[in-house]
Amino acid sequence: MGGADSRDRNGESRAYIGSFTSAGGRGVTTAAVDPKTGALTPLAVTAAEDPSYLALSRATGVLYAVNEIERGAVVAFRPTAAGLAPLGEAVRVGGSGPTHLSTVGGRLLTANYASGSVSSLPLAADGRPGGPAHVLPHRGSGPDTGRQEGAHAHQVLPDPTGRWVLSVDLGTDSVRVCALDPATGVLRVHSETALRTGTGPRHLAFHPEGTFAYVLHELKPQVTACRWNGASGRLEPVGEVPVASEGASGAVRAYPSAIIASPDGRFVWAAVRGVDALVTLSLADGPGKPRLTGAVDCGGAWPRDLAADASGNRLYAANERSGDVTWFEVDPLTGQPHRAGALAVPAATCVVLG
């Protein structure tokens, strides 16, 4: 993934780990990934303000980070043998509290949670972001007055064809499908899929075949399986499955955070905060019928993000409150993860493998 500098001089791949500087983190940690064991060895730390989410461009090898602050911004870095080199200055996204970003068609996209909007910024040939940002506001609310008083875009990403942009909104219980004008970067809502009221959708992941997507909900611990039509730009819910018990009064509440599908399309994994678990969903019954088959301890506290290596044989969880990234070996038959090690990273928010 990415450019030639995404591997160190020993041929090991890299991991990039974000952390909340407002909670004691140091910015973006670059670590070497041992190709045999998956173990992480820290190499360098690069300053960035509250880089809560990272994305690595496959086209240019540039690493992007959101600054999850009131006047939201993005920063870009060029991976080098010594770590990360800043690529220009921070660029404002025109929204508040960005929590996610991705790239598509020469544009950088951000989901701005606090202001409930999605931004599109131009990228130069070298991957450097610029302005001004085109901002698409979300409208709506949900029944949870503490969390859904308005729109809260939590994720934005292109579909597998690159034709559509999907934004997941926790505040409006919906996923918007947008068309992106390649000339101007303007986003236009094409369709909107309503999900179960009060569930608070947070993130989604596509099946590698590109015809299904799995929406993870934060306010109700469940996954909604959806059929995806890349030709028409339509997302259709086809089933729901719980990923944790909602529990009785006084029990620890579950707050799902991140979801990924295995590269071979056999499993879906999700991280669940509160109960601090990684859960495995089997797709043996078909990509539209995920089935919960197990849960393991995340190895820390408050797993905010989850990543898999290219083979799907290892998982990495960024545990925000325990301040570490744990890695797991995946059983090839069952898809169940088994803890193999950990690296201390205070206030860890996100992990991206390069």
C-alpha cells in the first residue's frame, strides 16, 4: 500500500498510530511491523493536533490525518525512512470536529461530526491538500436527545467502484449516498437510506466483492447488513445482528466503534467499547447473513479503531483509554483473534497499516 517509503530499510511494513494530544497523546507514531510476528516497534513520533483518524493514499503514499478540533483541519505527511515529513500546512475543512477521512478521485473527504457535515478538498499532484473546501451539510436528528440532537457525520468513504461517496450519520440514523463532481469536487446527495431509529450508525465496511456493506451502530450494539448496488447508488438493509448484549439496568453499556471485513470475505470483525471486546461475525451463510460466532477481550480499554493486515491473518486494535495498540493472530478456520502482543501508545485513536 502506498509509495516506496511505506516500508523501512529492512523491508518491514509500517503502522501509523494516531493519538489524542488533548488527552496525553503525542501525535502520530510510526512503527515497524515485523513480517513474521506482526509485532510493532516504535520508530518515530510526529507532532499533530488530535489526529483522531488517519488514511493512507494508495495512489501517492501520502498519509492524511484529521485534526479533531473545533476549527477542524487536515494535515498531510510523506512517509520517509526516518518517519513522517509534513507535506504543507494544515488546511481547514470548513467543519467542526472531523472524525474520519478518505480519498477518491483527486479529492480528500472528511466527516465532520460536531458540525454534521461532509467536506471535499482538492489534492495537488503530489498529494498535498488545498482549499477551499466544498461543504455538504447534513440535516436531521434522532430520538436520543443527548447524542442525536442534530446531524453528526461520523464516516465518509467511496464505494468500491469509486463512483459514489457514502456518509454515515450517527445523529440522523441514516447513510447518505452522494455523487461527486470530478471537476468541482461538489458533493450532491443522490439517495439516503434510513436505518433503525435511535441506533446511531457510526461506521460501515464493504464486503470485498463490493455488493454488500455492513453498518456498525454505536447507540445500539448491532450490525445492519445491506445490499449495495454500485450501478444505481442504492443501499438496502437486509438484516440485523447484535454484536453485544444491551444488558440490564446498571450493566456496562456497549459502544461499538469500528468494523472491517476480512480480505477473503469470510468474516467481519468489530470493536466494541465499554465491554472492551473484539467480535467475530461469520459470513458462512452468505455475505448478507452475518452471524455472531465469538468475542474476545480487546487486550486493553476502549478500543476505538480496528485494522487488519493485507492477508487478514492479523488484527490491530487501538485502545484509547488503556493507551496501547494490541495485535492478534487470527484463526484461519474460525476467524477468532488471539492476542499476541501490545505497544504502549497513550490515548491511541487509530491505526493504519502501510
